[in-house]
Amino acid sequence: MKETIQYDACDENSWDFLDMEYPLSNACGQLGQSYQNYHCPDHERHMECKVDPNMAIKGVTHAKWYGAPGPMFCGPTSEYPTVGVWDYTYNCHNPWADPPEYCEEYEGQKAGRYDNSRV
């Protein structure tokens, strides 16, 4: 809760750095957790929602440092059969390229991109 207030974050940032990369699968769980397998305590189980295998959602918050991972997202495996990594080294600001390229995943982004080619 403290970090939520300190960083004005309404959802979780991607911060679990594995093998020198930020896996896009962080949206499913970080530090070995599986968010889909979380359950309410027995006395609150009546409030638990069933997993919707067709749901898709994208977060709105993210870190603000150079190359910080974009907002986390998840969706059905029919839409995302595999996911890659956030490439924090990618220079997305290339206005001189043909065609020009800009950092557009989040406001204030200076570098990085979603890269599904490295699974």
C-alpha cells in the first residue's frame, strides 16, 4: 500500500527482472507467484470471482525511469499464445527513420518496447 501511495500507482508495475530481462509474463505473477491461483479465505470465498478465460486488460501505471517497462497486460491465450519481454534497451525515438518511429506505449516514455520475438 505504501508504494501505491508513494508512486501514485493504481496497479502493479513490472519490476521482476529475470535473466537480464523483464518478461511480459510478469502480468501473470512476479517472484514465482501465479495471480490466477490466488483465492479468498474460506469466510470470503462467496465474494471470489471465477476466472474469465476471455478477459483482456491493460494496466495504466508504470515506472518512470529511462526504458521502464510499459504497463502490464494480459488476455486470452487465443490473443496472446506466447509473450516475450520488455526490451528496455530499445531506442524507440527514431524520428529520422523511414518510417519515423516514436515512443508511444506511455506518456513520457524515452526507450523500450514490447518484444514478442524473444519468447
